[in-house]
Amino acid sequence: MLHQDMIAAIGHTPLVRLALPGTGAYAKLELQNPFAMKDRVARQVVLAARESGELLPGAPIVESSSGTMALGVALVGTALGHPVHIVTDPRIDPITLTKLRALGCFVHIVERMTAQGWQSARLERLAELRATLPGSFWPQQYSNPDNPRAYRTLAEELIADLGHVDVLVGAVGSGGSLCGTAKALRESLPELWTVGVDCVGSVIFGQPDRPGRLQGGLGNSLVPANVDHSVIDEVHWLNDREAFESTLALAAEQQIFGGNTSGSVYRVLSHLAAVEPPGTKIVAIMADRGDRYAATVYDETHWLEKELHRLPAAGAPVEVPASETVHGWSYCFPGSRRRESRCAAALPS
Ligand SMILES: Cc1ncc(COP(=O)(O)O)c(C=O)c1O
């Protein structure tokens, strides 16, 4: 497929039918973007800011991220001739750091935590930096409506490929990808069932905050403005061991080398494929490649150091009331909708 530049090469990702028992299960390989899923967000946010005049030609872009958003902003920002400043902390993985520097970004690594840990240290550094960089633009993925808006293209690709989607599964961090894709799909598919995947110890769906979570990309200690709870019908939580084991299973069973959020959505997708009625089309969004996780998720030494084998690992999820604190794979229906077709499919014929 010919593209005139790297920005045009964002999106148009493969949709792959997975070898899973049960109904039609598909992986949307956002990990096949030039860097990862957030390339779409960076393109939308940066182009909209240039269009509105908030970002002038040649002005700096400043973002706090150590993952996919940093890479997307690095790609789009530098391609359009903006100096890109990324504020991060010492937990950044070496592969992302190498990629950011190779693209010519200025990477600012804060040295110590402040009152609210690394997050506040990064935001304080970002504010200091912006004071020295007049005209700088801050994408703010957690609240910028151009984040969910970026996924209209993803929804259009799914419709073009499948014609119809019954169930959409995605990890929730800022909320942009799952809520943005679901809202765009519901314009033509109002019955779409939306399943969010989070980690144990994240507050997004009302669980108590548990610092020290090992899973990256999903979960949060605050509820981001871009999480639109009204479009999410079902929520699953996995603990660190379950998420990492599922990531290894995704590679071994489906030949997809992904990050831990792809592993978690794969676990939930496999479960849904087994309990949904025949003919249901289920799509899971797989956000990034596994290379950044070589020394963690995929490394036995890391497993031993973090004593991951000591955590419980469930073979199937347990339904819990939305208010119950969870420790392993669990799910709930946070809204008023119920999946009647699934109940019917589970009844003996
Ligand atoms: C690897 C990965 N997966 C999933 C997510 C969650 O996506 P969103 O922020 O759109 O909720 C992110 C977010 O940064 C991510 O980096």
C-alpha cells in the first residue's frame, strides 16, 4: 500500500480472524501502526491544533508520557517540523527511550517523585518546561476530545472490513480508544456491546487504588475525562499475573507478539468467543507490540523478582457487583444494559 508520508501511513491496520473455539473473534492489530495505536491520536490532536492555530508552525510540543502517546507525538510532531519534548521518569523502558531519541526528541527524565509520586513530578516538570517554551502545545490525552475523535477512522475500517460488529473489546487507560471507537460504531450499530478491560487496583471503574501495579498502558489512579462510562456495558479486571500470562499465551497460541494490554484483551476475547451465541462478531483492539516488554512481561527473571507466580490466576472470570473489591479476573455490568443473547446461548438446548 503506497503512502506519501509517514503520517499517511498511520491507521489502515490489519484485522485478523483468530483461531479460537466458538464464535467469530477478530484482532484489530493497532500494533502494526508505525509505532502503536496512539499514532492515530497524535495525528488527530496535532493536526487539529495546527488547524485551530493553537499550535503554530515550528512551535514546540510538550507531552508527559513514557509509552505509546510519547511515540505517536514524536512521530507526528517531528514529521511536521515541531521540536518535541517528552517528560518521563526513570521507569521508561530502554526501547521507547531509544526510539524517542532516534527521532530527535528532547527527553526530560525527572529524577525524584514529588507529593503524588512520579505523575506529579512529571506534571511539575512539564509546567516548568512550558514556562521556558513560549507558544508550546500540550496534547493532554486524558481530557482532549481529539483523543476519542481519532478513532472514527478505526471504526470506519472495521465497518469496511466486517460490515457489522456485535461486540467491541478494548483496554482502558485514557478511555479514548474504546469509547471513541464505540461511539463512532454506535452511530450505525446502536446495539453494539462494549467491553472495557482494566487492571486490578485501577480506579477507573470504581476499584480502590493500588499503587505498584505492573501492567502498563491501561488502568489509572484518577478517572480520566475521556472515559465515557455511558458507552461501556461490561468491565473486566485482570491481575498482573493473569495479564502477563495472557500476553505469553497470545504469542504462543496466535503468533501475535503484543504488549500486556493486548494479552488482557485476548483473555477476555477468548472468554467472550466461548459464551457468545454462534455468529457473533467480536473485535478486540490490540494496541502495541511486545518489544518494549522484553525485559518484563516476557522475562522469567522479572516474574521471579516480582513474585508473580504467587498471585492467583483464574481460568474463568467471576461476576461481581460493581462495588466489590477484586483481586483477580472478575467482571461486572456497570450500566443498565444486559446481554440477553449470551444467557440464551448458555442454556442447555
Ligand atoms: C499499550 C496500550 N494499550 C492500551 C492503552 C489504553 O488506551 P486508551 O488510552 O485509549 O484508553 C494504552 C494507552 O496508553 C496503551 O499504551
